[in-house]
Amino acid sequence: MANRDSALVPDRIVPETRKTHYYPALDGVRTIAIVLVFLVHMLPEAAPFGWFGVYIFFVLSGFLITGILFDSRETEHRYKNFYARRALRIFPLYYGVLLVLTVAKWMTHGTAPPFFWLWFVYLQNYFWTATHGMALDFMVSGGGHSFAAIGHFWTLAIEEQFYLLWPPVVFLVRSRRRLMQVCVGLVVVRVLLTIYLQAHSPQVFQDGGMLYRTLPTQCDGFLVGGLLALWLRGRPSAKALAWAGPMAGAAIVLFNGLLTLLRFEPEWIGGGDVFSALSGFQNTIGITLLSLVSAMFLLAVTQPGSWAYRCCNLAPMRSLGRVSYGLYVYHLPLFVITGGRLLRLFGKHSEGTLTALHAVLTVTATVLVSYASFHLYEKRFLLLKNRFTSIRGTREKQVAAHPL
């Protein structure tokens, strides 16, 4: 009976403590986010908006982490449990990849980006301009060929900084409503700060993406996701939840309509491409709007029967979502590796054909490597969560073992 219960995981688990909410369909949201990231890195001309996927990840992280923290605020060892779980989920793959790249650089007598050691302490995103951004976030072999890219790790740095700073806030602000007010207040401060910096900071910082890649200027996603988690814990009315699907659909249509309009009328926002992650519109209010739309979509996903739930609860969507961390970490290093091989083998083909072939090969390799990594490497650390955390109850342990 125990084996049967553990195998049949319901769509929504409320553990014996009735404090932890688990929505497996959210794994499908991860799949949507990673597909968008793949598109912007591999086919940027076709999907310049693909970087939206990063902010879907941010909103989802804020939603899950704030919920976990709020539900455990009265428990003993809450700091230990939270940080042990985060470390076992994040560190093995992250530091494993950095270690492999470091050894590969040493063995090939290659070079690394300036201040490469900052990646090991999750601070490289604050030195993006000083290191000239993505151009120097490639590991280069002794033969002068790039063999890996780690520039996308800036998002992992932001998430880790959030995980470090947010738990004390949630544990110290005891009132749910007061904590919601804190989320709203910080979002308003973030918008005002970026508007000021957009107008007064040196152009080199704006061109280098400093407003785009640092936590103080890009915390909206986490805060809006946290706001949604706290709102759900206030027992919203059934009518409000029933409208989640239609409202999410309307929000997505309106947001995309606004972006399309602004792309054809760029003078309305002072010029620039509205789909660019570095545009003034996106760095100020665009990110906030995107975070709100993403949160509405997450709400719809949590409601069985909605169109968003049916889409994200499909088995392939959930399966890919469970290995999304590996998909994200591995995709750019493999993109560089497969690109070098293709140029040597098929350099005579047209650029368009080569680009499509490169994308297909990279996605295939990334999916295979990510599944292998999860089952042969990462899962071994995930199974240690119950050993290093003080959790009681069979269902609660099942939730704790999930790769959140």
C-alpha cells in the first residue's frame, strides 16, 4: 500500500500538516519557460521575446519559495530545512558544471572570463559591464576555440541572492497581509528606482545590462510570485478562482497586444525595440507587467479544469519540467560545443540550414544530457533532503523530495 501511495501522486497534495501546497502541473510551466529561453538563444530572430522565459522562472521561484517559507515559519529548524533543501537542489549541478569547465580550461591551457571566480560566489551578475558581458563569458581553449558558455548563469546568481535575503523577511514579518504589503511596496520601490536609473545612470551601465541583471532592479518576478502564494493562503473565494483561466487568457492577449502596438509605435516609449530585454520600457514597467501576467497564468495552472492547467499537466510537459534546471544549465555549453562540430562538418551549407540544424542538435543533446544528469547525478542529492531536514509525515516527505 505504501508503494502504491507513493507512485500515485495526486494533482494537488496537501500534506498531513496541511501547510505545504504542491501543484505538479507547475512543472509544465517550467517547460514553457525553458522553451522560450531555448528560442531566444538559438533562434533569436524568430523569438526576440524568448527572454520572457527567465521571468516566468523568477515568478515561479517567488511563488514556490515564499509559499514554502510562509508555511514553515512556525516550525523548528526552519532556516536549516530551507537552506539544506536549496543547497542539495542547486549546488551539485551548478558547482559540478563549474568544476568541469575549470578542469577543462586547465587541461587545454585555455582562458576564462575575467573574474571567473565570482561565479563560484554568485556575484558575477554585478560585474557584467566590467567583464564586457556575454562576449567574455565564454571559456576558450588553448587553440583559441570557445568550448563552453556560462553567461546565462547570471539568472542563477539572482535566484541565489533572493534565496539568501528573502527567508529572514518572511520569518520576521509574521502577518500574511503585512507581508503582502511588503511585496507590493518593494515592487513600487523597484519601479521607481529603475525609472530613476534609466534616466540618470551612465549609458555604459544601461548598454551593459546592469539594470537587467541585478536583483535590486529585477526583483519583481520573485515578489509578484510571492504575492500570489500569500494571496492563495488567504482562502480566496471560489468565484475568484473559477475566473482564473479566462483572466489569464485575457491578460496574455492584452499584454501581447500592447507589445505589438509599441513595436509599431516605438516613439511612445522613447524609441527602441520593446521586445529587447535592455529597452527602457522593459527595464521599468515592462518587467512588472510581465510578472503580473505570469502570476495570473500560474494561478490558472493551479486550478484543475482550466485551459492552463490542462496544457501544463500533460505528461510530456511535466516530465521536461522536472529536469528544467539541467536543461537551463547545459543548453548554452552544449550550444557552443555542437556549433563548433557543425561548422567543421557542414560549413558548406547555407546559414539558415546550419542554424536550424544547430538548434535541433543542441536541443536533442541537452534533453538527453539533462535526463541522464537528473537520474544519475542530481537525484542522488535530492534523496538526501529528508536526511538533512527535520520533516515529519509521509506525504510531506514526498513533497520535500520533489525537485522544486
